[in-house]
Amino acid sequence: MRVQQILLARLNDLLEPLGLTFSRYEALMLLSFTRTGSLPLAKIGERLQVHRTSVTNTIDKLEADGLVRRVPHGSDRRAVLAEITPKGRKVARRSTEVLNDAHFSILELAEAKAEELTGILRALRLAAGDFVLDAAGRSHAEEPPGVPAGRAAR
């Protein structure tokens, strides 16, 4: 858990100049990857595995910054959608560039150690059902209960 805190702090430091936290970045990316650019708030919480209060706070901040907007659901009057704005798409792309340009590494581990750690974590996730192996031994992300779409491959 401490390693997660360290990594999250580094990500937040990289995203801070863009006015984002990693949780806001995740929400923007989730919306940017959807076919319509929008999702019900409940679905966002489900996919990001966070409580609805966290989703509300995240979307409130993104909305205040003009990166998403709330819109009525087309077929469910009780539901509200969060929809990414053009500005939100631009910030999401720029944020991804910043994270990629940082050549983010795992605690400055030597390449062999980083690969070993990645292998250990992959094996743990495989055993938990996050991945399935095809006939060639390649892993493919599954979406087991509780694992959000698109996050299984991480």
C-alpha cells in the first residue's frame, strides 16, 4: 500500500500543473474512451471502483473546470450522465503526453528488477482472474465482477 501511495503522489505531482489529480485524470480518460463520451455517474463509480460520493466530488471538480458537463440520461430520467467536453478531451490528451514524457518508472528500479516486479504482479492478477491466457499463452484482460472495463489490463 505504501508503494501505491508513493506512485500516486508522483502521478499527482505530474498532473498538478494541468489542474488534475490522478483520480480526475482517470475519470476523464474513462469518458474519453467511451463511444459517446458520456457515462452515468453510477457506471463511472463502478468502473473506477470508487464510492458514489467520490464520483460526485470528482465530477463536480471536473465540471467546475469545464472539462465535463452533466447531462440528462436519454432513457432514464433518474440518471445523470457525465459527458466529456472538447476542453476535457484536450486536457486528457495533454495529461497523457505529460505522463508519457515523464518516462514514469517504477521507483527507479533497474530494468531487470522492474520486469521481475511486473511479472510477479501480473501473476497475482492472473490468479485473481483479471486475465485469461489464450492458446498461445498471451494474456487478455477479462472484466471479472468489480473490475472496471479498461482497468483489467493495468
